[in-house]
Amino acid sequence: MDAADLVFAGVARQAEMVAAGEVSPRELVDACLERIEHLNPRLNAFRVVFAERARADADALGDRDGRPLYGVPVAIKDDQDVAGEPTCFGTAVIRQPAAADSEIVRRLREAGAIVIGKTHVPELTIWPWTESDAFGVTRNPWDPACTPGGSSGGTAAAVAAGLVGFGTGSDGLGSIRIPAACCGLVGLKPQRGRVSIAPKTPERAWYGLAHYGVLTRSVRDTALALDAIADRPPPEPLAEAAARVPGRLRVGLSFKVPPPLMAPVDDEVRAAVHSVATALRGLGHEVVERDPPYEAGVTFRGMARYLRGIRDDAEATGQPKRLERRTRFMARLGAITPRKRLARSLSEEADAAARLARVFDDVDVLLTPVLACPPVAAGQSLRRGGPAAFNAAGRFVPFPGPWNIVGNPALSVPAGFTAGGVPVGAQLVGRREDEATLLSLAAQLEAERGWTAQRPPTS
């Protein structure tokens, strides 16, 4: 295998090859580093690459001892700590090196993964695109004129282009699912609490909106990685769920935009999601039109968590005046957001989750778009002020947010391409604690549609 084939083989296959002695951890690391050196200047996916540290870690791995990710390189999103490296969080503010790994990084290392570098995010992970004054514009390997999404856009670009087999993400209002949709990847926001966000607390992670997970090219890879990093294991191992065929399911199809957001759904997005519904029918599932009982007040008050969280993150930098003007605008919105609105959002969460879950009285899985329109042009947000950027974000990605507020698992899968060859994603939402059904169904779709065989032009 050449370097591209090694990296595009993916997480599970890489681990199998290492276990069989077909390739060494050092060879996998070198393959990733070769790819990063060649392609990262075009994509700007990585903020920092740990070339010598990764080689040393590969050479020092020791015994495999059943570690499921033994020898597999991984990219870390730059809102998660890697010991000895500053967590820049997309800002130009000088930070001290992290004293210890975040828990997700610790678990990845414990499972045998090798940290290859840290990937770009928008400043304070605010936006659904990945571009900042400090670190420039990250680009989509399917079309470098387009965004890879955000805020886990650096990870998404790296995985889609085959610079690394998988990487970590965080999802506060869609930030795993959005870049997965933009880059033709599998992106699961797990059930809240499934993956530890330590050393952050829920209060320091947008008051419980943020979830951690991974981005991969295949359902099998996502399941393997999440089984390895889960702080609270699911009822059924996800790798087992991804390997079995689901029973006949009833799938609810909805294009309803959660109020109070307003966004027209683009025709190409609508057609791509309909193509997923058609594929599901062909696999024997029943697809019916069902709109979730979204509530405008719940979404509106849920935004208080987002805005107060941004305000808290801006203050935590110690130098909020050095942040981008867009960021300062969002932090000001957070500062004037009434605390009682935040408190009400937190107190009503259980009731809101129960009301929204009524859709699952009638269906097993919900199918929606991820984005309202195809990936937008890269770099355009740098020319916008805060109000324009905020409004553009709402029109671009209205669908993921409610599931962060109530915590249900939600998965983005590739749904096809625009006429211009840019990916479009579909969102599958499951009942609470039921990532297994989502992954089982998505694996069946993957086998039918064959998205892992496709590689972007910039790869």
C-alpha cells in the first residue's frame, strides 16, 4: 500500500493490519506525515503537527495488550488539551501549555492511538465554518473554494482528504455533524454524557450543550472509536451494533426548520435527503413524513446557553479585547442575556426532552437535513461583522441544535453531492441512549451506497 491507501484504509483496517504485522505503527505515522506535508498547505487543516513526538510515541508503544486502536494515528481538535501544547481555541491569545491531556485524549492514548497533531477551529468554536483572523481559512478537500464546515472543520478536512484516518470533534450546536455533512463523512454526536468532556464541566461547555465524539469515513470506524473512548458505555457495544443488520424500522422524514429559526431548504439538499429516504425504502424500511414537535421557546431559551457560554469562554482567555470583533459581538450578546433565561433553559430541559421525544412514539429514527443549503464559500465570514455572521449561521445550519439542547444521539451520514461535486449530509436522530440503532441503520446505508470508496479531488 502507498501512503494514501494506508490512510484511507481507515481506523478499523489500520488496527487490523498492525495486529497482523502487515504494517507498523511507525509506518502509519509516516504515511500520515507524508500526506500532511503534501496536502495541508492547500487545506490548512492542522494548526500544529507533532512529527517527532508521534514517531517517538509509535516506537514506544510497547505491547498491544488488546488495545483496540493500537498504532492508529489520530488528530485532536484544538479545543481539547494535549499535554505540553497550548490549546489555542482558534484565538491569537497566548496560552500556557496544557498540563495534562483532556480525558478524551487520555482514553485514545490508553486505547493505543497516536496523536499526530491538532486541527483548526474557528475562534472559540463559535461558527459553523472554520476560519479565523489568527489562523486563516480551512478549506474543503472536495472543493477548496467551499468551507469544510465547523467548528470541527480542521478535523473534517484532514479526515476527508486522507491526512489521518480519524480525529476528534466537539458538538455544541452541530459542530461534529455540520463538518461531516460538508465533507462526506460520518459524524455522530453521542448521547449526552457518553463521552467525557473533562477537564471541562458542563457549565464550562456551553452549559451542557457540548458533546465530544469523532469524525471518520465509515460507520465501523466511528463505532470502534466511540467504544474505546466512552465514559459511560452504551447498552450494546457500538461495534456490535454496526456489524448487525437492523430489523425493519419506521423512519420519520422531516424538512421542518426548528422555530424560531427561518431558512429555506435548498433544492439540492432536499433531493439528497429524499435519496436517502428512497434508499431506506429499498432496504425494506418504512419511511413516513413526521415533523418533530419543536418548540420555539425551548430553542430560543437554549440559545442562552450558547451565548452565555461564549461570554464565559471570552472572559476565560484573560484578554477578551484581543478577540475578533465577531467574537466580541457574540460575547456582548452573552453578557446581556438574562441569567433567568439561562436558568429556565436548564430547568426545563427534562420536560422539553420528553415533549420532543414524542416523535419517537411513532417512529424509530428521524431523518432530516443537516444543512439548509450546500457548503458555503470559504473565507466569507472574515469579511462579515457579528450580526451578519450570526444570521448567516442560523440560515446555514438550523437543523442540528435542538438535539444538543435535549441530548439525544444524532448522526450525520453522506447523502450525495451537489451538481458541483460538493457533499451533502443527512441527519439521523435516535431515541435517548440509542446510538446502536443509528449506527446499525447507517452501516446498512453505507453498504448500499458505498460512500467509503469515494475520495475528494484534493487527496
